[in-house]
Amino acid sequence: MAEQRQFLEVINRDEAEQRFHGALNLQPLGVELVKLDQALGRILAQDIRSSHNVPSFDRSNYDGYAVKASDTHGATEEVPCPLALLKETIATAVVPQTEVTAGCAMSVATGGMIPRGANAVVMIEHTDMVDGNLVVRKTVNSGFGISFAGSDITAGEIVLRQGELLTSRETGVLAAIGESQVPVYRKPKVGIVSTGDEIIPPGETMQPAMVFDSNARILADAVTELGGMPIALGIVQDDEQQLDELLETAVINCDVVLLSGGTSKGEGDISYKVVASLKDPGIVAHGVALKPGKPICLAVTQQKPVVILPGFPTSAIFTFHEFVAPVIRKLAGNAPADQTQLEARLAVHLRSEIGRTEYLLVGLVEHPEKDTLIAYPMGKGSGSVTTFSHADGFITIDRHHEILDEGAAVNVTLLGKQLTIADLVVIGSHCVGLDLMLSTLQQDGTHSKLMTVGSTGGVEAARRGECDIAGVHLLNDDGTTYNQHLLDDSLRLVKGYKRTQGIIFRKGDVRFYNKTVNEIVDFVNANPSVHMVNRNQGSGTRILIDQLFSQQSEKPTGYSMQSKSHHAVAASIKHGSADWGIAIKGVVDPALDFIPVANEEFDFIIPSNRWGKKSVRQFLNILSSDSLRNRLIDLGFELHDRQ
């Protein structure tokens, strides 16, 4: 067995950052001139002074007539003022040749140059032509209808300041003052290497025990968002010499080098071994008291950062944003990130690990009666690739705190600039039929948020007013009806569809064939080599499982292995990490077999005060639509009669 050595020195987050920054050159990397059409998203390296007035001439704001304002004084609809109309007309891009004198007017287009002698513009709708003469029916004051030269930008004025991010607004200003080239900070080149025999690029055929390389894509796009230039250096299998050669080249050609995976100190973890050979000063921190992200390795060579990020996606992206993102921003000349924080209340009781700062991703929902936000933990673990995309933000649990009570006030750091509240919040049990409905809503422009906490958690959330809909499938105590017993005056029940729960196992596994459900229960309890995959506590499926084993003194092997969805149960069995589990028939594919256990009803509980909400009505309309009902039938569900 390969030796696994523990981290020699686990330090706290602040000390790790101090050591890291202390060994780096964090000055911007230099200035380059880029064409204006390539400047979007870059960081301005110098103040920009305008060489021109904007506008560069006195310009008409309207279609109308250039006049002397004093000639219009006293003009009204009833008593108009006559003026002599000069022959010259001023279109755009025309320099007037005639002077406007007392008692005269000259036709001018919007954007046209104001002729000498005029100091106001009368809008065309406030004039008429009578017997070939112009009559003005409204008094105008001096300066009306004119943008004077330099009224927007004055020659010599600083219009953009060093350090600004160039968006479409700023590039528009640069175009307005005639700049065709822009001085910007050079983008830091960030080399990205994925390591491990198990890593394959997206697009290849998935094989058992292999993992698609999601980290490289996440990191590359995060680097781009920060103003850097990602350099894809590919996947290196567990070959120490190959990685050593690649790292040597990367340090020469890149400003930052990121390695994903292999940060632990086991015999097979080559990233650590290769980076450990760096000097000046080499590794400055390896092991930081964080959760997720403890294995991060921070190194510096030639004043350049070389960082080994943990292989698990959530750990990798958290540690990237915590330690690497601020460095890339500085090298790119970008200002520190403005992290928005909101106060919320925890939805559930939490335990944390003393001695490690924990970052916990959460989803936020509004509590309409209490006028506050409720934070639901998105606890899929550091290996999850979806948690970040579904979360609204994260809470930081201090390393000295072990317990956070339900309802505790927490500060949530948003993952984006603003919190986008979903049109429809669904909390409760997971089902592929529900996924289909929410996808249909999304296509119609209704944004939803789904948090799968089990049927029991969904009902509690609905009672507290934290969701619009709860998906539930709970049998009452006497085993006669589904979900009706959950109602009170604050909740309403909408019938969904019927589905079949059953025992899932790999096709061809003869141990399960020709047995009744009770015989299978006895069999798996008597054979510890047969592994199950369970469901999470609070889910309707878990309640069904516990009922099946209620008469058994022992629990089957794998009982503690909990999955949060039917798809996850099917995947665990298909890939061999478990032999059997209970899930709905709709997730069974040709590699699996199915023995029915119970027919159940998956319904929707809606708080009474949300019944008239637009998104709820849209959900109910979709539920009753022919197209959705037909697709549910195709998934193997049985429908109720329309309500």
C-alpha cells in the first residue's frame, strides 16, 4: 500500500496568505497598447485626457430653426412671432456659410452646426409656415436646444482614470474622443495543468473509474473573468518526469501556474513532489485549516505563484478564489473584488469542525412575513461540480465555532454582484417529473430554484413560508393515503402523479431474481457482502426503506451510504459501488433491473398565501397541460384525473 504522509504543518488561512503574498511580486505586469476594438474587458493603465472638445462645435439638439432668442420673446400660440427664413439650411456635417441676424431664422437638423449669430433653437413643432413666412409660437431662452462645444467633454479633461475596467460605456467614451489605441495592463498568463491517471477531457468516452476534467474549464473561465489569459497546458498523467518538464516550461512562459490535483503527500501524488523541488523560496504553505480546501499547496519561484489546487471541484474553486484570484487581479491591475454580503437566518442546525475555517455554500430564499432571507446549506461535498452553479453565496464559519443553531443570524457572501431571487422556489423531495416541469417553466421564462431536502423538510419549509411549492410523497401512519395528513389551514394540496418505487439492481444479478420483496429483505440482511445505497433522512424513499427493515434487528451493509436523489442511487448501482437500492422506476436504464415495492403518490403542497402567485399558477397550468402529461407518461408515471 502506498504511504500517505500527513501534512507537516497546517496553518490558518491568514498566515498562509501572508507567507504567499510576502514572496510574490504583486505589481501589475506592464503596459501594452491595444486597438480600441480589443479593449473591452481590459484594465486601463493610464489616465486618459481628451484631446478634443465633445461636442467639438455648437450643435443643435432638435430639428428646428436657429434663431436669436430675443426675437422670440413674447411668442405664444395665440400671438406668434414672425421671422424671415434664410435660404441656407443646415444638415449634419455642413458648416454654415450665413450669419443669423435680427429677425431671421435658419433651418437646422438635429446634430447640425449652429450658425454664427444664433443662440437658440426653436423646435419645428413650435413653428408654422404662413404665406411663405416662418411664425414661432413659443418663446425660447438663450441656449435652448443647443449643446455647446465642450459641454460634454472639455479638451484636456481626464475622462477615464487608471485602473478602470473598460466596459462598453468606457469604450464608447474613448471612441467619442477619437482614441484608436488604448494603454492597458498586460493580462497575466495563467498556465493550467490537470493531473491524474483518472482525468479525461470532455468529449471522450466515459469509462469506469474515470473523471471528466471539469476543473480546467472552471479555472480557465474564472481566470478570464478576472482579467487574466488562461493557457491550457493539458492533462498530465501520473508521470513525474513529464510533469517536471511541463512545470519548468510553464514557469518560464507564464506569470501564474495552477496545477489541479495531486496536492496530498501520498506516494502517488506527483504534483506535490514536483513542486517541492522548486526554490526561491519554493513551497510557503502546504495544508491550510480550511474546509473545503485543506490540502492546498502554495509555492513561489522567481516571484511567480505556483499553486496546487485540490482535485475536488468545490475545494478547487473555493481555494482558487480565496488565494489565487486576488493575486491575478493585482497582476492584471484590477481593483480588489467588491464582495457583497447579506444577512440571513440559517434554515437548519449546523455542526462545523473546530480548528478549520469552513466555507459553506448556501441557497437563499425570502421569508415574506419576516422580511428576511433564509439560508439553506448546499451540502453536496467538495467533490460536487454543481454546487457552485446552484448556490447563491457562502457563509464563513470561524475555526473556533462548532455549532450554529437553526435561525442563527449569518452573513452570506454573494457569489455574484447581486442576489437574483427565483420566480418560483421549490423545496422538498426530488423527482425526475418535477425536474421536467421546472425545465419547462425555465423555457417559458420563469426562473426556479430547487432545493432537495426531502419530503419532511419541504413540508416544514412550506409551513414556515420559505417556499412556493414542496414536492412530497409521505404515507400516513395507517398506510391508507398519501400526503393528506400533512395539511393544515396554511397549506393546500395539489395532486401530482403516481409513481412506482422498487428495488433496483444490476441486470443479470441472479441473487435478486425470483424473490419476493420480503425474501430480498431477509437475503440482504443475512449477506453482508451485498451492499446497498440508502436515501437521505427525511425523504419519502428513506421512510419506505425504514418501514421495510422495521422488523429487522440489524441493518443491511451500506445502510449508512446516503444519496440525495433517485438518479444517484441508480448510478451507484450501475457503477458497482453498491449492489441494490430503492428508487423510482423512471431512473431505470437498460443496465438495471427493477422489482416493484410500492406505488406512491408524488404531490405538491403549496402555502395558501402563495396560491395566487403568478409563478405558482404557471406551474399548475403546466402540470395540467396535455404536453406535460404525455411526457410524464413517457417517463413511466401514472396520472391522476385532472382536478
